[in-house]
Amino acid sequence: MQSKPSINLEKKINSMRHFLSILFLLIFSITISGQSPQEVFKKNRSAVCIVKFYKNISSNSQIGSFTKIKQNRIGIAVNAKGLVMVSSDVYPLSLDIVSGGGSSFFSGEPTDFKVKLWNGKEYEAEFIGKDDLADVAFVQIKDSLLNNLPFIEFSPTDDIQIGQTIYLLELLGESENFEPLFTPLTVNAILTVPRKKILVNHYLNAMSSGGLVLTGEGKAIGITLPNRNDFSFHDRMDFEEPAANYLEVAPTEWFGDLIKNPPVLAKDVYQGKSWLGIRMQALTKELREYWKVPGEGGVVIDQIFSQSPAEKAGLKTGDVITSFNENELRIDMDEDLDQFRELITQQPPDSKITLSIFRDGKQQKKEVKLYAAPRAIDLAEKYQLIPLGFEVRELTHDILYDYNLPLSTEGVYVYQVDRAAPAGIGGLSIGSIITEIDNQPVKDLASFKNMVEKVLSGNPKKIMLKVQVRLVTEFVFVDVK
Amino acid sequence: MRYFLFLFVALLLVGRNAAASNDVIEALQNQIYKARDKVLPALVHVEPVKKVYTSGEKQRTLVTGSGVIFSAEGYVLTNHHVAENAEKVWCTLSNKERITATVVGTDPSTDIAVLKLNVEELSDKSIPFATLGNSDTLHVGQIVLALGSPLGLSRSVSMGVISSIDRYFPDNGSMISPYNLWIQTDAAINPGNSGGPLISLDGEVVGINARAVFMAENLGFAIPINLVREVAQKLLKGTTLKRAWIGVEFQPTKDFREYMEFSDFNGILVSHVEENSPAARAGIKPGYIIQKIDGVPVHAEYKEDLPSVRKRIADLPIGQEVTFSIWYNGKAMDIKLKVEKEPFMDQPEFEADKWGAVVKGLEWHIYRMQMLNDYQGVYLTGVKSGGPADLANIRGGDVISKINGQKINDLKVFQTVYEQLNLNGDTTIFVELVRRGNPYFTVIKLPESPSGNAKQTFNKLGEEN
């Protein structure tokens, strides 16, 4: 009678062993093939947060006043001390003349940043900086006591393959209470030109771009990019292209280094992206044959900006750049010029590059020392004349290059005009350059400020501004009374 | 009772007023008939077959406009925008007889053209013509009739009053009118009325209807007949008008007067001086006030005064020295300069059909847009989609500066070079363009000759039709 239970026990132990071995096998197989989707979600959920801020759109009522629009974005904590990565569209001003990323004259700087964590805790935060080419910006939680926040470490994407399962970890919008949105997807395509990008099919729309992209093993490999459908127009309306209704993923390589060393937007410290300082076109097959340029493509220089690295290196209009750091360029249509831009902007400022130049039927090498692109008008020093209803800014190089004016041009740039205030009524328009007040030449922003203050202290009825609107000059009379 | 009495008196009064106004209406009606009868026989329904250059190729189109005969020889006034680029002009007279006319001359700056009826085609050689009146004596509120073919509906008459006699349009956009103010009327004017007469109740032509405002009602604009008469007389002497140019743009002085607190200060404020112009070479600068031209005072207080000032300068003798009396910063000075012919006037267009492109002499808007600094070159008004120029990435608005290394100064040079290339059978053409102030290089590849010849034959067949 006693043996029975022991037999039973033995049976139980045996079946238990069996079960355990299956369990071990199971656990083992998961560790080699990945984690369960639930685990991937749970492991990463707490590093995904909400970045709240106000977008400031210049209001019609008065120069210098803004209409505030509440905005939310998906943020990803990237270190334990509260550094949060978010899409660069939170900061709508352009930084320098090669980065782009600026939206309009009507945007002010964003304000009132806050970060709300997965656990509902909300912290004040400040904007640190952005990189438009990487499509990311950084905000820092303002709480010095934070030092053990869950965060994401991104991994390289070299082994990502088409067909591989990946997961998107995003958030829904405010009306869905920012609930997490988790989507298993497949890598559908990997683009390499002009730089690596992963394309995936797309089902549910998240609150914003900047969502976290994870592999089956739970490794973070990228973030989602803003939907390109919003910008589905072409420069020339003469060709058709199917709508791009897929989701684009920026891989770690775009921004990985920035997490270690985030860009800082302190106006006096800001370093622009590297630039060469040329206007260019592609070396088409026809041009290549006509000029008998060896190789399979290149970049034709149309214009050299003054005081640019290209000018200093002695490049000339009409030169054909055929290789970059000994790598042959294969650019033969204007659409591919981004590849060359990419090569330049990826170089750290102050680095040296070697270009092969084809000039007058001969090849030659040119060493070019790159440096940072000039700052854009969006970041220029400003002065607002609220009673007269206009804002002027320091004349920056981007404006002078655009207007084909010499860099020695003096004056201030009219950045904003209130149509219903005296300057607007007098006919002052956005984009013009003020060169004189009351027959006195305006040198720069500081002198303009002094002159205006002096002129206005005399209580005049009108002031006379000489302005340059593109290439035409005119006078604008502003009623001061 | 009292109420009824009141009503009776009121009715009486109304009746008497009605009788009086019936007389007035009848008189007015008769006046309208008289005016109509004086001008309607001279009204012409104009249908030019025009060359239009769209999207880089020449096309033909039939348009409708109006005109008025103003002389016994059969000269007809109409608009430049009706007659420009006309290959053939059909005119239907008020007796419904349809004959052809030739274009004597057109002037884009005032939108005036003169046609000559081919009177030998007429069955009745006695040609009715209208009398041109005086637009300087018009009054706001004066009753006028507009005659013409609104939307092609020929021999239509509409009536209204003069709403304004000094309407100013800034000199920009495609419809330029630098030298005239406009008569504004609420008489219905629609597309097709263009070139038709605006007449007074005396039956005299006081304006040539030229513009209506899209999506607006009762806003029609006519060119004052005194300007029309002057331009027509010049066109009868030669096919185009030559205007003088000094390279200066002006602003009225009203604001400047107030700014300086000079209550009686006359002149025109120089706002812009074009580089490489006679004025720039003579040292005229923005901010100068021109007070006299050759001793005769000149003044523009309001913007409405600008067209007559521009016209005075345009009428200066080309090639001769003129003295400008100038005030600047409290100092008076005289500046002499030699007046030149205005650049970019009457630029011809040319279809480079083998390239799939239409080329035109430079014009101001292109000169400015492309930030050019000399007055030489030609530009592309359009490029045919899929044609050799399009494939070479050439766009409308581009300026051609060189072809195979040769500088292209004007359309004549372009045509010579283009035709030489065709003769040579060249199929690879290196073109240097200017695009927004910057060079752009390209190579036009033409198809090898067999297909090129085929296209030529096809075009020839087309032209013989």
C-alpha cells in the first residue's frame, strides 16, 4: 500500500522532469530567438514618455505677441538623469543655412516644456537643442534629484534584415489618454541612399513621430519619422509619384552619437553643420560626355558663396567635383544631389576633405577645410518696434546669399510687419532690408536700435525709411504720431 | 376723411411727378438712341486668329474682341491684347458683313492697337465711322454706353455711369498700364467687350473698354480716348512706339512733404535708380526730388499723378540731352543726361520647335527675377513637356546666356545661332543658362536627323492648312 504513493510520486517526479525539460527548452528557445512581444513591451514601456509644450505662432494682434498652441509629442528617455529625445519638429526655427528644418516667419520659439512619465509624474523641462538632419531634438527634465529613470539604449542596425519582425512602441493622443500603442510589424524595405532608412507598413497612427522601434530581442534600433504624406507636393508639378503611405524609421546611426553628446542651442555657442558653400547641379550623362569628364557622375559647381570653404579652397564656378575623399561620386541627376549634401554635412566642422576636381579638361585634387555653416536668420539677433509694428533682425548671410547681395551689405532685415500698424500702413514689407533712417545709413542692428531710439525721442510726426525690396529701392514713410 | 384727402393729394403729386419723369425718361431714351445710332454702325466684332505660345509650343486660337472704326479709310481701334500675335483678323461689321483686316500696329504699354479693314472686300464702300470725343471733360456720374461683343455676343449695348475718371493701378503684374489712369464704369463690361467703345450720350467715343474684374460686378475699365488718339496717331506712322527711358522709378511726394513739413513743395521723389541706366550714369540717386524737366515743372503729389509723369519722361526725345532740376537735402542742382530708348520694349517670341521651347527677348519681370545686370539675353517662356529642352532640365523663366560658348545678346542672335545649328545638323548643343542669378549648365540632345525631318514635314503640312 505504501508503494503506491511512492510510484505515484515517481510518476509525478517523472512528469515534472518532463515538464521542466520542456520548460527549459522553451526558455532556452526564447532566449535565442527573442522575447515575447509582451516582454518587449513591458521592458521598454517605462522609458516612453509624453513631451508637452506650447507652439508659439505670431499673433495678428501685435508684434512680439504669440498665439499659444498646446502640443504633445512622444518622447524617449535616453539617460537616467532625464534627457529625453523627441522629434526635431518641436523647434520650428531653422538653425543654419544647410540644416533646413525652419518652418516659417510666423513661428516663435516653443515654450513651457514638460515631460510626463509613464507613471503619471510630470516634470518641468527645458529645450536643449536639435539636429534637423537627424530629425531629433533633446529636452532635459529640470529635476536634479532624478538619477535612476528607466531609459533606452539604442543599438546599431547592421544586422537588421528585410522580413524581420520589429515592434513599434508609441503613444496614442490626448483623447485616448496617451495610452501606449504597440504594433508588431515587418521590415519591408531598407533604403541606403542618401542614407539608411527602414520602411515598414503602417496600420494605426500614433500621436506623433518619434515612436520607439524595437527588435524581437527588445533592442531599440530607431525612431519613427514624421509622415511624409503631409508634404506630398513636388517642386515641379510635371511628374507623378505614388503616395508614400508607409512609415519611415530613422535608424540609430542617425542620432546615436547625439545622445552621448546632445546638440546645444545656446545662441552664442551654436555650431552649425559643416558646409561647402556652393550652389550645384548634377553632372548629367550629357554634360559628362560633352565635357569628357571621366567617371560616372559628379557635382557641377554653379556658384561659390563668398567667404565659404569652397571659395577659400579655390574652387570655381564650372568645376566638376568627381570624387569625395577618394570615393568616386556617381551623381548624374539633380535628385541625387542630396547624397553629396549628406557627405558634407556628416563631416564634423573643421574637418578636412579631399575633392577631385575636373577643370579645363584636367583632373586635380583640392583639399578643403570645412567649417560650420552660417547661422540662419531665424536665430539672428532681433529688435521689435512694437508701437510701430515691425521687427527687424541682424542681416545674416543666408539672406544675402539668397538676394545675391555682397556680404558687406549694411542694413537690417525686416522679419515681421503688423499690417495694421503704422509701418505696415506705410507700406513696409517682410523681407525688405532697411538701409537708411531719415537719410542716415543703417550699419547693423545695434546702430539701427540707437538711431531709432534717438529719432523717436525727438517726437517726429513721420520717419523716413529707405528700404531695398529685393533689387529695387523705395522709401517708406511711417507715421509715428 | 383727412386721411383720404392726404392720399388723394399724394396720388396727385405722384401723378404729376410721374408725368414729368416720363418726359425726362423719354428725352433720355431718345438721347440714348441718338448716341447709339452715331456709333453702332461703326462697331466691329473682331475675331483674330492668334498665335499663342503655351507650354513651349506655338498653337493657334480664335479669340473674340471688339473694335470701332474711326476713319473713312477703315481704320479700327481695338486693344493690344486682342490684336497681338494675330495671324489673321476677321471683322464683322454692324451690317453683319464679314471681312478681313490687317494689324497696323499695337502698343502693349497702353493696350492699344490699330487695325485696317481690307476695304476692297466690302460690298458697300462707304464706311461708317465714329467720332472720337474728349476724355478730359468727363465727369463722375456721367451716363455712358458700352458697345461691343461681351462673351462673343456681338452688337451689344450696355449702359451705366462713369464711376471714376482717375483710377490708378500699380504698375505691376501682367496687366501693366504705366502711362494712364483708367475710366471706371458700371456699364456691364465682360470679356469680349475688349477694344469696344465707351461712348457719351453725345455719341462720341470717350474711351476704349479694356478690362473687367473677374468675380466682381459692374467694374469695367476703359482707356481714356485722348491717350488712345495720341497712341493711334503714332501707330499710324510706324508699327511700334518708341519710348524714352532714363532708368528711374518714382514715388509721389505727399508723404515726403509731410515728413519734411514743407507744405508747398513740388516734384517727384526718385525711389529707385536702375543700374547701368542713363540716370545712374548721370549720378541721380534714390531720394533726389526731380522738380523740373528741361525747365518745365513736374509734380506728383498722389499716386494718381504718376502716370502722367511717366508719360512725360517716355515722351522725351530719345538720344538727346535733357536737364533735370533736382533738390536734395536742401540743395538744388541740375543734372544733364542723354535719354535712351527703353529696353525690352516689344519683345518678339520665337518657337524653337526642334528644342520644344519658346524663346522671347528679355522683359523687365525676367530681368528682375533672374537678377541680371545687363540688358542682353533671351528667356524661355515655356518648355514643351517631354521635348529635348525639357529633357535637358530647362525650365520656363530660364535665361539663355550662351549657346556652344557664343553669347546670346538678343532674339536675333538666338535665331541666327539656332538656324545655323539646324543647318549643321548638330544634335548636341551646350547651353549656359541663368537661373535665379546663377549659372546652370546643360546639354540639349536632339534626335538624329530622320525623326527630325519627319517632324519638320509635319509642321509644314500644319502651316499650309
